[in-house]
Amino acid sequence: MLNLTGKNALVTGIANNRSIAWGIAQQLHKAGANLGITYLPDDKGRFEKKVKELVEPLEPSIFLPCNVQDDAQIEETFKAIASNWGKLDILIHCLAFASKDDLTGDFSKTSRAGFTQAMEISTYSLTQLAGAAKPLMTEGGSIVTLTYLGGVKVIPNYNVMGIAKAGLEMSVRYLASELGPNNIRVNAISAGPIRTLASSAVGGILDMIHHVEEVAPLRRTVTQLEVGNAAAFLCSDLASGITGQVLYVDAGYEIMGM
Ligand code: NAD
Ligand code: 0WE
């Protein structure tokens, strides 16, 4: 059955107890994985303290700052994995960012700087982390990223993030093709809307959640732990034949046309 004992898993994207990455980390831990956790550092070190306290019960053997805009921090992270673990089995990419200005109003008004920032943090970072993980995944591996329906269909105000997610989903396919011969699988989970730090900062998210509760086949939204279960499955031998896919964990919303 689902068993991740002996597997080393790096989880990015935990900001607080509502983060999807926190739901994933808990399920990977439950399945027996050894965890490494990275967080986005801030000037005052507040994030570090909060995330450290949160993840303590999961006893991570690596806990490091990793801003994906900083090549040196990525290098430090993978150096620590090489020296502490020797090999990496699982990489969870669970981060995104666009300027708030670019998540409302006319998409055609997106600035060059805003477009570039969203693509760098939300899209390029997967390829960058996968490239760093590749030489450490010596016994094969599983890479999972988080995407959203707004990368495939137009969702009001998702704007530049939709373009970033479209690029992310295509990156999953190119990475799956390249890394497949090394028995490294690469998949995405397309989660339905969940209240998190990132989504709560978006105007109208509650209305969107209520819409999903009315329309989705399961008549509800999904939880971080449900996304975590799907991630644990994709990282396990149960999913050994699955790569390059986008798995919808959205209470069925994506199949509906009306
Ligand atoms: P969250 O705010 O908890 O997580 C976003 C994370 O991105 C944070 O931990 C933040 O620190 C990190 N981050 C931002 N910039 C970074 C940088 N430069 N370097 C390193 N880390 C950085 O919100 P979440 O909703 O859990 O988002 C996680 C992922 O799930 C994102 O990819 C998001 O697009 C995706 N997603 C979210 C929803 C939703 O409704 N919440 C739905 C589908 C997909
Ligand atoms: O991917 C996301 C969240 C992405 C996100 C959110 C923020 C808000 C705060 C990226 N960057 C920022 N930057 C900030 O300053 N989701 C899938 C959640 C989400 O975001 C939306 C949604 C949904 C759903 C934005 C507009 C419309 C719907």
C-alpha cells in the first residue's frame, strides 16, 4: 500500500497552516517519508520562526531558506541534500507569486516587470529546481507541482498567473520527457480553490468558492489534506506508471460545462 518509508522528500511552499504544501507535508510524513522543508525568508526572520514551529512535529531533517529568485539559496539547499541525504526521491514544488496589481483589472495592462516576475517565480522555478534535483535522484524519483484551472480556461482576474500556469503545465511535459529515462516522474495536481494565504489576498475568492460548492459534482471544495493524499499517491510506487500528467483534485469541477 502507500508507503514512503526510506524516501527523502523536499517540500517547498509552506507559509502557514493553511498552505497546500503543509497539507502535502503532513501526508508525506504520515506515509513515512523523511522530510526536508524550505521556506521563503523575510528580513525580520518572522517566517522562519513561524514555519519552524509549525513543522516541528514532522521532524524535518533539513530546514532551510530558499527564495527561488536567489540562485545561491537553491545551490545551498541542494548541497545540504547531497551531504545530509546523499539522494533525493521526492520534490514538491508548491509556490507561486504575481504582483497583486496583476491579479485584477485588464490583462492587457500587465507590465513587463510583472509578467517576468510571475513567470520567474511561478513557472521557471520548477525547471530550475528539477534541474538541481536531477543529479540527486539517483534511484529515480517523483516531482509534483501545483497548478490551477486558470492555466487552461479563463478565470476572471487570474490573468498573468494563468499564463504562468499554462507554462508550468507544459514544463511538466517537457521535464517528464527528459527525466523519464532516469525513472524520474513529473506530474502536476490541479487543485480547486482553497482558502490559503495566497488565495485569501485575492478579491472575490469566497464567491468563487461558493460557486464551486454549487456546481462541482461533489458539491464542495477540496481540502489541503485531500491534495496532500493525491501528492503522496503520485510520489509513491502506486503511481509508478504515471508521468507528465495533470491530475485534477477539484471535487470534479473541471468536467462541468454548465
Ligand atoms: P501559500 O501562500 O500558502 O503558498 C505559496 C507559497 O509560495 C508561500 O509559501 C510563499 O512563501 C511561496 N513563495 C512565494 N514566492 C516565493 C519565492 N520567491 N521563493 C520561494 N517561495 C516563494 O498559498 P497556496 O494556495 O498553498 O499556494 C501553493 C501553490 O498552490 C501555488 O502554486 C498555487 O498557485 C497553487 N494553487 C493554489 C490554489 C488555491 O486555491 N489556494 C489552487 C490551485 C493551485
Ligand atoms: O494560484 C493561486 C494563487 C496565486 C497568487 C495569489 C497571490 C495573492 C497575493 C499569486 N500571487 C499572489 N500575490 C499576492 O500578492 N490560486 C489558484 C488561488 C487563486 O488566485 C486567484 C484566483 C484563485 C483561485 C486570483 C484571481 C482569481 C482567482
